[in-house]
Amino acid sequence: MTEATEKSEEPQHSGRKLYLVPLVFALKDAPPGYTEKLEAYWGEVRNHIRNLEARFGKISKVYHESVPLGGEEGLKLVERLNEKAHKMLKRKCQQGAEFIALENRDLFEEAMDWGRCLAVVLSGPVLRKVSDFYQKASRRRYEFMAKQIDETLKDEEAGILIIGEDHAVQFPPDIQVFYVSPLALDELRRLLRDQARASQERASTS
């Protein structure tokens, strides 16, 4: 996977390209400074994408995790899920890119349901069984994503994919992936780690 800021080796211009952007959401109970860093993050993402398009090709296909719809319906769903990303993706579609449904609804909902079950299971044997179901459902979900990208991103085209950092999508080997990693991403991670640590400390002393 190629870093967006990598300079040591010039990537090839030919072939299929995918600009991968880590999915970062706005939070209702965000720690202090999170909202400002989130704004900075998406601003840096837009700059990185602009530079990548100038060097390696304009975006023809748009993909977003959790969205099982294409076209205008998919964009409307992104607007509800991720307003910051929606502004950028809508602009790309206005410039001629096509919004593609990344998810299969049934596979997505099955994986989410098993994930919710994992959050409440306490028994060891049940936990192992539910974890196995979750892993199998997630594997089918990510396999569908990879197939969807492979079948819709044509030769010489560039696409943008917004997806969580913990994804397990195995991209086709002929797709050159550029990982967009703005500096603000590290700050957002740090704020969330600090918030989680503080919550654990409060819970242990209560």
C-alpha cells in the first residue's frame, strides 16, 4: 500500500488506482478539541486527494463503507452517516465520478448484528461461538466489497474508498492503493485513546 506522501519511489501512472481514506466520524460526546481536529482532518484529506488526482488521475468511482446503495441514494445515505465526507464525495460526483454501492445489505446487517451480540455476551463458550459467527460474516462482507471494487473499477480508472482503518478487504493485486494519512489523524487517535483511558480510570475507582 502506498502512502499518499511517499516520495522515495515514484508509483506507476498506468493501471487501476484506489485512494483509501480512513473513515473518521463526528462524535456526540467528543473529547475537547476533537471537533476542531476533525475539521482539520477532512481539510487535509481534500488536499491529499487533490494532489493524488493531479499526479495519478481523476476519481471515476466513489465507494463508502456501510453504504449498500449507489448513485444519488448512496450520496444521501453518506450525508446522514458522514457529513464531512459527503461534501467532498458529492463534489466528485458533480465532476463526473460515479457513486458505487460498496456493501451488500444482507451481509452488512448480519455482520453488524453479530458484532452487537459480541458486545453483550459474557459466557466463554457462547463468546467463542458468537465470535466465530462474527468473523465468518465479516469475511463474507469484506469479500463482497473486494469483488464490488474489482468489478466496477475499470482499467486506468482511479477510485476513492472511505473505510474504517480496521477493515480486512483484500484488494485485487493489480490495483495500486494509495493510503491517505493526514497528520490530524494521529491527533484524533490520541484524543480518543485519552478519552478511553480516562473512562477506564473512572470505572475502576467507582
